[in-house]
Amino acid sequence: MDVLYFAWVRERIGLPKERIDTDAATVAELVEELKAREERYAVAFADMSAIRVALDQELSPLDAPLKGVREVAFFPPMTGG
């Protein structure tokens, strides 16, 4: 699946996107898998209350299943203006 990172999440990880193979069943499991990879992922995902997730461009909770998902995006909350 493609994993996309936006704004400060991208800055902390150092990549705009990557293609990964995972056995994670949910977004939360994917986050734990990514955090275990390297320190930069652990730093980026340290406070999940400050990160939103979209699965195939639809906002989703952390317990959302990943089965059949082609794209996961992580980004900070949007503000109006």
C-alpha cells in the first residue's frame, strides 16, 4: 500500500510517501509497526491525538481496518481560514 505523509509529519519522517508491505490489520497496528522501524517514525507518531488519518482519501479512525486499502495518509488536523 502507499503511505503518504503531509506537513510536519512529512518533515519529521523525511519522506512525502513510501510503498510498504504490512500485515497490520488496523491503522493503529500500522502506526506501531512504523514506530518500531526507526526513531524518526517514533517521533512523528509520538502523539497520535495530533494526527489525522485518511484511508483511500476518506477520514478514518485509528481502529479502522486496512483490508483492501490502497492508500493511507497521515496529516495534522486542518484549520479553517
